[in-house]
Amino acid sequence: MNTSVTVNPTSSGNLVLSAEDWLNANFSVVESEVIVGTCENPLIRPLTKNLIQAPEKAFKTTFLMRLAMGISTGETVFSSLPVPRPHRVLYLHGELSPAELKQRLKEASVGLKRPLDNFFQGRSLNANLLTSKGQDAILELGKQYEPEIVAFDPWQSFIPGADENVFKDVSIATAFMDKLIAEYAVTIFLAIHEGKDSSRGARGHSSLAGWRDTLFALRRKGTTLTVGVEPRWASPPEDLKLTFRDGTLWEGGAQGWKKQEEKIRALLMANNGQLTRAQVGLGLGLEDSALRMALKRAHEHHAIELDGETVRLPVTSASPNQPS
């Protein structure tokens, strides 16, 4: 009689079993904890390596931060990328200043549940995927914050001095991330620049294409973003069609706000971004239930923020052309 056994890698990162044990092994404890997707179609599984690939200034950080913050709260921010439950996220940046980090955080978190105490982000000048000192710095952050998800954004900032086109250099970084996965049970996201020839994928050595699990390929046109999802072990969903608005990305193509939402926003813009409910009602010629419904819809579509009797514009970025 076959007996199903649950197995996981040892603390040394080794997992070697007999053929019979492999056939009887039960990995459901890990596999059931789907990070993105469903049990029937897990787009991102635990202990995997996932690339967010795009040309320069194509909303890589904007997309990944929004997705990662949804993962941290257990909320689905893009309908074709369902998030079953919250996961603890450590998001390491390699380029942004502290002021930019705070601004991006505000924009990415619009509409998500508070408190946001399952998402940690920042920079470590010592973090490096290649050197012993840099790897120790990453391990120390892992011990301190105990993440289930680790994001490196962008990958190139964490391999300084390496020749990204040489397997020897790239393999040091990927081997270390494999060690992180095996010994600390994390799932990794990498925001990575695309090469000049988009048909060849991510910039750098071709080994990355074979190393990764799920690929998110981003294509920007103005303020519209198309995201193709290519999972290695699941069926790909239809391409996402997203629109950049108020510093982050939303589903729904490029149709923009509804006419009434535009009117509310225009009133707020003309009054330093904030009015009372009564003042908005006076400007729109609405009152009572009609006003409540108009504000409710605008709030649900993230056109405005509501705080008691106060109506205000969401936090916005300076220009839709700036974020990466």
C-alpha cells in the first residue's frame, strides 16, 4: 500500500528522494498556498522566480508595486490575477530616493485595505546578489522581516559591476536566489529591463529565460499598458489592458473617468483638491441620494477619496510619463 508523505527541502537546501518516495510524495502543503491564480490554475506558485520584463519607462515598478501590495493585503488588484490570501512582502528598490519611495507607495496603495503592515519596502546600499557582503546584507533583511515574497527592482541595480551578458556573472546571482528560495522558502520577483531587440526578451544572458517561472511582459503605449502573462506551469490568462491614472495602474483600457467623475474632479482641481460633500453637491446641482450615489461611484472608481464629509483628489504623480 502506497503512503503519501509530505516533504520539503531540508535546511541545507537538499531534497533527494528515491524514485518510489517521489511517486508517493505529497507537495500539497506548498502548492496549495497559491500566490497568484487559483488552485486549478496557479499562475504564481510558492518558491518560484518571476520576471516583470519591459523596456525603459514602461511602468515596471508601477505594475509590480501595485501587484505586490495587493499580494500583501490578500486583495485582487487585477481581475485576471486573483490573490487568494495575504503574503508578507519585502520589496527592495535599487533606484528610487526616499521621497520617491513614499510617493510610489501612496500611489500603489490607493483603495487597498489598511493597515498596510504586511508590506515592507526600502533600499539597502549594501544589498548585492553577487558579493558575499551583499548577499549577507540580503540575508539579514530576510531574517529581520521574514518575508514570503522578495522583490528586487530593478535586477540590474543588484548586480553592479557584473557583465549581465556573461553566464558566469549572472549564474552567481541566480544561484544565490535559488539558495534564498530553498533555505528561506521565499518567492522572488525581478523587475528587469528588456534588451534592444524585444524579441530576445530580457536584457542580459539568455539563461534567465530558462531560469524563470512566470514572465510578465509589459508593452506601453502612452498611458495604456498591455501585460502578457506567460506561466511555465499554468494556462496563460488573456492579456491585461491597464491604464495609468493618478500614479498607478487600473483595469479598463483607456476610457478614462465617467463624465460625472470628470466633473467632480474638475471641481476639486479648481479648489485646491478638496471640498465638502455639500460644496460638491452645489457644484453639480445634486443633493441627497443622487449626490451620495455620485460620490460613492466616483470613490469606487478611485476618481476621488472620501473622508467623512470631505471629498478630495487621490494622491497623484506629476506626470504619467515619469514612472518606470
